Amino acid sequence: MPTIFTVDPRSGIPLYLQLTEQIKRAIALGTLAPGEQLPTVKALALELTVNPNTVARVYRELERDGVIDTSPGRGSFVSAGKAGVESRRAIADVARAAFEGAVREAKSLGLSREETHELMTRSIARWYETENE
């Protein structure tokens, strides 16, 4: 099974965080369905050309967060028990990471806290304007 994940070692974002966010996003968007099996640690590590310990860390953290279930000898699967709750949490985690990236970028460009807040407020108003009508 070809993987849908990629990592960029030059991005400045740790590889395990990149992979964690991609798996959460895939679950949140329904690309990975509840009960679906994830690639083995070894297979995903080979495909992404990363250390297997990196993939194992990602799977451990996702299991700790209740996003996946791991069964020795069977593999790792998207959690089916709390799929709705975990999907919402995964969506929130992905959105949080995107917001943090945008704020980090604004700060690196020299924008003040107030300028960044104003930009975010305008963006929210733009994208959610129809909800207020």
C-alpha cells in the first residue's frame, strides 16, 4: 500500500511532528477511516527514508492520544472507539498547528502582536462572515 505521507527534512519542523500532523489530518479529513490499518513502522520508515524510531515515536504518541490503537503482532489501526471525538480533536490539532505556523511566520517577518492579531481577526471575519448574517 503506497503511503500518503511525506516529510521534508529541510523544513525546520521535526520529522516526527510533520508525520504526526499528517496522520491526524488524514484521519480528520476521512482519508484514513476508523479501523483502517496504518503501514508498519518498518514499511513507513523505509518509504519516507526516516529512522524507524521516528515512526515508532509517532505511533506511540498517537496511541497515547487515543488517535490509533496498536495491537502487538497485528499492527496499528485508526481508533474506532472514539472516532468522532478523536476526529474533532485531530481537526483542532491540525488547525492549531496551522495557526501557530502562521503566527510564527508573522513574528519572523517583524509584525507586532497587535498587527498579527488584527490580521487574524480580519481573516476570521472574512471566512466566517456568512455565519453572522
